[in-house]
Amino acid sequence: MLRTHTCGELRESDAGSVVTLCGWVDSYRDHGGGLFVDLRDRYGLTQIAFNPPDTPEAFIEASKDLRAEFVIQVTGNVAARPEGQHNPKLATGDIELRATEFKLLNKAKTPPVSPSAKVTDLPGEELRLEHRFLDLRRPVMQRAMMLRDKLTKRMRDYFEEHGFIDIETPILGRSTPEGARDYLVPSRVHHGHFYALPQSPQLYKQVLMMAGYDRYVQVARCFRDEDLRADRQPEFTQVDLEMAFVEQEDITGMIDGLVEKLAKEVLDIDVQLPLPCMTYDEAMTRFGHDAPDLRFGLEIVDLTDIAPQSDFGVFKSVVESGGHVRAICVKKGAEHYSRRGIDALTEFVKGFGAKGLAWFRGEKGPEGNPVLNSNIAKFFSDELLAEMGERLGAEEGDLILFSADKWLGTCKVLHALRTKIGEEMKLYDPKDMHFSWVVEFPMFERAEDADNPQAEGKWSAMHHPFTAPLPEHLEFLESDPEKCRAQAYDLVINGSEAGGGTIRIHDAETQSKVFTLLGIDKETAQDRFGFLLEALQYGAPPHGGIALGLDRMVMLFGGIDNIRDVIAFPKTQKASDLMTGAPGTVDARQLKELAVKVDM
């Protein structure tokens, strides 16, 4: 080894030892008589002193040519730092290495991304992604990568302890409809035929249950050709598992134990089990979203039954057309948001489809009781204002914000407001972690597909076509699909879906009914899923599973906002790798071998 210790390892107890360190020059300070260098590796920093009499004059002179990111090897004596020069911010802050010799291992150009730069001094993300090899040297990035490793190892250990078998499933498979576009790979051997990169190992893991491997787990790479956001990537990693002879509570209970382990071992947080649980309908009614952030309140109150009693035309017309009037009461919100602040919130909700934002302030009334006041208060009787205020629990200084629209429209707007206000008013500690389950999702939803007008308005699976309905809802598959609720469950952490799973259909008859409802005819079903339908007829056990988004889990456990900061080599929002230049063109010979013609 070129080194005896790492740059984060030495302590005052090592004083008097002769050691050799290797690393990158993080910073250097010339004090005239000698040079001080902070040497960095992924373990930390150690101060190196190039001073007489420890350091020979030749080495002192040579050290003056060092620059940031030069790679060096240093041998020297570990010594306690002089009185008053200790650095409590560093784990190695009580010692320094007094160099007796050093060797330049490699020079470096002036880096466009400085690993030691403050966040405020960093260049734009595109430049950092282009020079990812430099960006990954930053301690904050290294901590994220190490957190990812720590979470992954503890997950593997947990599932091994509970009897799961780690089995790899294929990367090259068959294109199947799972809600997003597939990445296709043309076959050189079978011209005109394509593999698809897996959106998930869904069908393979179900087959494994039918093959008798009753507890499967895999850290699986998955691919989806979809529009990207801050928390999405075209290729991502999930911790994928499946269990046979189980019901929903068996799987959620297994994940409860995992959450308890990760929270304690990674964050030193005690989590009370079982994790709280609410239905999809309850989540949408109370919070406007199927992954609500439960670190704070701001619950939605429905006023549809009384709002039309006012003379306010917007409320009246919305309710008459079958819509809803719903609101949130922001405690002390009137003190936080001035009229200009409310105008800013109004512009904000327009980005979520709202035409405006009705509001009231809680003010002190003539007899000391709170009253609601607004620029639209003249359209409401005193009695109606009092009833609305009572329902909302409004007090002096509160701010009430309304959404009047179709049900999902009010959900979208009020969820967005709730999230924004929670952050702006600091209604929760960002370091808090809240874990919960949302269950009993709708089995189906109406498709919205601008690229395929023929699919518009038809039924599509909210999760995937292999999800089992609640046993008592089985009859709704044919009579009333909209009422059908699924044996589906999502793990929610701080308002983000961290994982989702379902109990699967384990009989061919029910699976065929679902395919028919989704417009998948028998011929197509046999072509794409024939192996699954066949396997279901050979003694398929009841089974179900879940997939946990590893990238997102690392984000949440690390308090990181951007998913690209927890992936070593991520893609941009345009699915490009700026470091390698992927995707790139290929030469004509390759295209000819694949029988592929590019139509630009």
C-alpha cells in the first residue's frame, strides 16, 4: 500500500507515530517559513506541515509548487498541534503531520469544479455533471454515496435475516405495458424484434413465487423513458421483493421492521410500530394527495354544502356544475402573508390550474370574537361567515385559502398550497422523519394519453395490471370498476412515495377479466403475457410484494433535495449524461447489423 493511514484516521493518541498519507491537496497556506497543506481523501482532512527542522529544505522548496487537487504522498511524524491551533471542526483537528518527505504522484489542471468550494460558490449543475469526476470528490457528495452504501447494506442484511433469497432477473426482456415508455433494444439476431429494458422485475418475481421461491429480494436496476423531475431518473434502483402465502399486513409489517431498523441504525431515531396507516380516500380528503406530508397539519375542510349559500358567484357556479369548495386554515397565516404575499400565492396556484384564490383573514370582532374578513366578505352573511369560521377553527390572525373546482382540481391546488406554506412558515423541522402507509388505492383510473387519442378516457391500471382487488370488491370488476379498490399500499416518508406494492392476482380467470377491462384482447394478452397466464394455471400461491425506491430513500434519509445528488453518474432532465456524452450516435455498420434505419 502507498499509505499507512487515511486522512480522517489520525488522532492525538497517534502522536509520535511515523505514518504515510496519500490524497489530494485541498488547500495550502504559505506562512513564509513553511507551508501548511490540508490533505484530503474520502475519509477526511489532515493538516500537513512542511516546516524545518522536520522537513528537509529540498522538500520545503518542492512543496511550494503544490496546487489544489495535486495528488501527493507524504511521510512524517504525527504531532499534537500547538496550543491554540486546534481545529474542533475536523476529526483530525488535534494533530498535524510534520512532513519528513513527500512525493508528487500527479499534477492537476486548475479544476472548474472545486471540491472544497462552499455550496454558494459552486458552478451550475450542468458544469458539475460534465466534470462529475471532480464533483464526486466533494465531501457532501461522498457522504451521500456512503449513505447510499450504508442503507443498501442494512437492507440486504435485514432481508437475509428474514429468509429472503437474492435472485437476479433479466435486463433484456419483453416490452409490456406498465404505465411508462420502455427503452427498446434492437436485436441483431432477430431483425425487426426488440428487447425492452425492465421498468421493474414485476413479472419475473411473480413467476419466482410460482416456482416456489417464497421470499425473493433484489437490488434491481430499472428503466423508464419518461419525462424527468427532480426526484426521477430514466434509470433508477429499487429494492424489490416478493413474498408468497401472505396477505397485505404481512408485507407492510415486514417493511415496518425494515423502517425501524434503518431509522435507528442510520439516523438514531426510534420509530413506533406499526406505522400509521390511512386509506387513499382519507388521504385525498384530508390532505389532497396520496402521499401526504404528515409532519404538520393544514388539513383540508370541505365547505361544498354551505358555500353556495353565499352570493359569491364563483362558489355557486362551481357547486352547481358538480364541483367542490374546499379550504385550509393557516394558523397565524395572516400575520405571515401580507396582501402582496397573498397575491404571490394566487400566482402560484395558477400554475396548478386555478383561476384565482379566494381568501379570508381572521380578525378581531366587535365583541372580541374572531370574524372573517376579505375583499369578497360582502357576498357572505354574518351567519355563514361564522359557520365557515367554526368549521375551519379560524382564530384571529389566521388565513383561510379556498379552492373551488372539480374534486381533483381542489386536491391539486390545496396540496400545492399546503406544501408551499408548510415550508415557508417552517411548520416542521426539516430533520424530522415521518413514516406512514396509504392503502386501498383505486384499482383503475381513466387514461389520459395525448400521444394516443384512442386510449383517452379508457380504463387504465392505477398501479399495474397484475394488482388484486380487495376480495369484497371483486364483483366491481365487471359491474362498476370505478368503485373497485385495490390491495395496494404505498410507503410514504415526509410527503414522498418511498415505495409501493400490491397483492397480486394469483388466478388466471381474474387476471383475464382485468386484461379485458383494460382493453387487452385475448390475442394480445397471450402474445405478451402468455407465460404468466400459463404459470397461473399450475398452482400459483397467493403472493404480493413491494419495491422501495433506493435513490429516493437515500434522498429522504440524507435530507437531500435533488435525486441526482445521490446517484454517482446521473442523467440530466433531458436524459443526457454530460460527462460521457450519452446518448450518442453510432456508425452505419452497427445500424446495418441491427437492420435499423434512422429517420432524422
